[in-house]
Amino acid sequence: MPLIVLGVNHQTAPVDVREKVAVGDAELAARLQALQNVEGVEEAALVSTCNRTEIYAQVRDGSESVVMDWLAHSNGLAPDALATYLYRHDGDAAVRHLFRVATGLDSLVLGEPQILGQVKEAWQHARAAGSLRTPLDRLFQQSFAVAKRVRTDTQIGAHPVSVAYAGVRLVRQVFAELDRATVLLIGAGDTIELAAKHLVNAEAKRLLIANRTLEHAQALASRVGGYALPLSELARHLPEADVVISATAAREPILLAATVRDALKARRQRPMFMLDLAVPRDIAADVAKLPNVYLYTVDDLDQVISESKASRQVAAEQAGAIIDLAVEHFMAWWRAQGQQDSLRALRQSAERAKTEALAKARERIAAGESIDSVMERLAHQLTNQLLHAPSSALRQAALEGDAVTLAAAAKIFMANDSSAPPRDDA
């Protein structure tokens, strides 16, 4: 049963596609349960961030297209429409992909550290939902070990860059006078907290932090010296904002064009810079059509991010070598599991033959047949049953000149033969 990865990310799909397949934390358990019920899926995990939504699964042969259709239909999309943006990896390529994701090599910001925490959360959700078995569980745990080694043995994590950092860099390029600006931050999660710290370092004049849970906004405001407000007061304070940065887990836009239009009127049409780092988006797309609004999304960070990519390329190549070795080790373990299945099947077959032969032997003894005769027949039957299949295979190998199979058989069957000639090193 192959391991597969199906998904979309920032390299294959724009934000308006990614937001359609994004899965929030509140939905993960139900989605994982539904995925387990898909015909052919043995185990599965879902990774969903602002830059990617991916299914990691072990499936029965031929079930890949069913999983692809499920991903489309569960998000209200036609399979053909999603297929344009979808990528798929199998076997060692799937293993390598997860290792690259966990180490930040497949991120929008090369080497960014936040993705490892997001992958761990996806693994924990899958464990809690009971959708993991040994192979996929081991794969995820191995990815954490690989990420740790890459961070330890390379400079990929030196001078860490995050989406939040890149976003504030973009703000500073477009809005040069941050020391005179009021910045409204929407949300209170990790991305917004990082953005707030970068804004403090950039000496932004004033920070407003709006969040659905006021206590979270207050806690963040106390750490960065900002002013907290409930999300319900967003429209009232929006006219004060020269810059808006948003990153929440909302499923629908928080800021609509009508609200922003009213804010612009109150500002006497002074320009507003808006940066939406959320997927699904927090700021409605038609806000970009309003005069004096400069709206950017996470997909607009490429230029800023490319400046730091060159300095990390050598570290990325070193990380790639570590990943290649880790893939080999995992695939060796994976293949060994398949061999273990074969060995178990062989032993079970031998046990069945033994049980059947013993049952017949006992019947003959109970019927009055001599024990010596029964034992001789038992030994003869067991020998014939256990050697029939290997003997047939060896005869065929001899006829075909299959020296590899003949040599392997000699090594296996002569290993415990006391009559075999001694080895030179004996």
C-alpha cells in the first residue's frame, strides 16, 4: 500500500484557490473522520496552513484518484478545476516532501521555523482523531527528528525570517514613515505577535490590536505596548489606522468594502496600506478596488523574500543532503515492514500445515494405528507441504537460469544445515 501526498501550496495555487481548500482547527477532526471513511484510505493526516493544504495518506493501490476527488468535493470544487493546481507524490518522493516541509525548505520563506510547529499540530490532531497507524505516525515523528538535525547541522535557521517579518518589510517599503503611523493589527496569534514585535523594532508610532477574544488582545498589547480592543469595535477604530495587518483563523472576511469605504470617508481619503496574511483571507478582495487603498496578500511577499533566499541557498543544499539520507533510512524501514508481512504470512502458513497434520495424526492414533507409522507419515506430510512451493520455484529458476534466486535459496536453506561444508573462516 503506497504512501502518497496530495495537495496545493503557494507554488502551485494562488491565494483564492488555497483559501477554498484550507481547513481550520475546528474542522480538522470531522475532516479526518470523513477522510478515514473514504474507500481505500488506511490512514491519513491533514496539514493546512496559509501556504498549503496537504493530505498525507497510506492507501490501497488504485485509490489515489478517490482521495483526489474527496479533496475537491469536500470543499465544493469540481475535481477537474482543482486538478490544475494539485500535486501528488508517492513513496520516497512523498517522504522527501514531508521532510522538506517540516524543515522549511518548501516554505514561502526558505527555512522559516513556524512550519515545524504547524506540522506537529497536524500530527497531534491526526493522533487524537485516531487516523494514524504505525507507518504514517513514524514518518511524522521522523520528520521532526530530520528538522531538528537540519537546524542543528546547517545555517538554515540563522537570522530567521518569517512571513510576519517579510510583511513588515513590505510595509516599510511602501509606508516609509512608520514612526508617524498608527498600525491596526487584527488577530492575536503567532503571526500577529511576530509582526507586532517587528513593528516595535521599526518604531511604529502606535499599535492597535483587535481580536475576537479581548483577553488575548490585552495580553499581547501588554507585551508590545499596544492598545487592545474587541473585534466588535473594529469599524469604529478603523479610520485611525494608516496600516492594517490581519491574520486570523476566520472562515469569512472580517473587513468588507463598505466598512473600509466608510473609514476612508472619515479619514478624508488619506491612503491606507492593508496587508492580509490570512488564508482564507480576512479582507474582502474587492477592497483593493477602492481608491486610496493599497491591499496586499501573502502572495505579494515574493520580492521581499527573494532578497533573503540567496544567503540561505548553501544551507538549503546541505539540508537537502541530510534529507536524502533520512529518506533512504525511512524507506529501508518501510520495505522491511513489507518483508515482515511476508515472513508473518510464511510462518502462519507453516503453522496451519502443522495444526492440520497434527489433527490428522491424532485421529489415526485414536483409530488404533501404530504411533511409529503415524509419526513417519506426519514427518513425510509436513516435509512435502513445507517444501512443495519452494521446490517448484527452484525448479522453475533452474529451467530459466535464474542464478540470483538459486543463490538466495542456497543461502537461506543451507544456513542451518550441519552437513554443509564449513566456511573458510570457521
